[in-house]
Amino acid sequence: MNKEDILLKTEAFIKNKMKDYDSGHDWWHIVRVRNLARMINSRENLEDPFLVEMAALLHDYSDSKFAGTTAADETETLRVFLMECTVNENSINRILNVMHYISFSSRNKSGKKEDVLLDIIQDADRLDAIGAIGIARAFNYGGFRNNRIYSPDENENKRSTIRHFDDKLLLLKSLMNTVTARQLAKTRHKYMEDFLSQFHKEWNLSDF
Ligand code: ADP
Ligand code: NI
């Protein structure tokens, strides 16, 4: 199969897989991550553009929050799909490494292979979790889970979406791997800080 056909087949494959995910994890998240990853790679010329596209398309293939089957079954299904697409074994292993280790929660899991492909896709995924889009996605996810937006009660606030900014979103800026992502993260991070500051001002009626 030629690269263009493989990419088209992979698009259809992942669109079908993600149709039941929440709208913050939908096909348009994949498109944004692909565009960001392309942009990082074209600026820094780090990796084969075809592999960047493939890894971006497949990075959320196995998301434990939505997966119906076990992680091992999912990995096997994806491996078979990629073999049918005639992707070579080394590339398959690198794509699976991205899928397994991209997430914030698995950043310290054992077995990870350091790889610039993972660095690029991870940065793209993290950039899509911060800034205005990151804010929209966080509240969308919180709504999907029926979480509170915020609570002044410390205990109740532990599961709120505002708390998710402290737990994760405000940490991402300093975890970027590439120079391009670090630059872009600065503006997006500042936007979240301004949002949180305004949010608390409004909550406390100190915005006038
Ligand atoms: P990762 O897989 O890197 O740990 P997730 O898949 O948990 O990341 O997060 C994906 C998206 O869902 C992000 O935009 C993230 O901000 C949002 N999200 C995840 N958990 C929460 C939460 N508890 N509250 C609000 N948003 C969340
Ligand atoms: Ni993602």
C-alpha cells in the first residue's frame, strides 16, 4: 500500500473507533493534534512526516477511560491493522510506544522507549489540553462526568474541573519536549492563568 492510502485507511479506522468518546476526545481532537504535530515537525525537522501523521492519528486509539476491551487486546488489534497496512515492524513498535506512553498519567510507567516521535506527539497532545481549547475540553469532560465546575468547600472541590487545572493543566507548560511547543505553551498557559484569575474574581464578586 502507498502512504496516502495507508493514511486514508487509518483515518477511517480511528474515526470509527472514537465515535463513542466524549466530544473533547473526538475526531477534531485528532485533527488538531495532527496539525500541531505536523507544525512542530516541519519547524524542527525531527522525524519522517508519514510516521508523525500515523502516530498522531492513532495516539488515542487505546484510551483506558473509554476502552471497551483490555489494553492487550487493543494493542493486538492495532498491530494487526498496521501489519495489514504493510507498515514495517519497527514503525509499528514506535507507534505503539506513542500510544502506550503519551498520557500524563503514564509518564512514569515502566517500559517506555525514549523516542523523538513520542516527544512530538506528546507535545501536540498536551498543547491541545491547554489554552482556550484546553479550557473548553476540560469543562466538556467535567460535564460528561457530571463533575462540579468548582466548590469553595475544599473536599468537594477535589473532583471539580477548576481543580483539574492545578492537578494537571498548569503543569503541562514545563513538561514540553520541543522548542516549538515550549514557545506555543507560554501563550496558552498565560490564557489559562488569566481565565482562572477572572473566574475567582467573579466568584468572589471582586470583578467590579
Ligand atoms: P491523559 O490521557 O494525558 O492523562 P486525559 O485523556 O486524561 O489525559 O485528558 C484528556 C482531556 O480530558 C484533556 O483535555 C483533559 O484536560 C481532560 N480531562 C481529563 N480529566 C479531567 C478532569 N478530571 N476534569 C476535567 N477535564 C479532564
Ligand atoms: Ni489525545
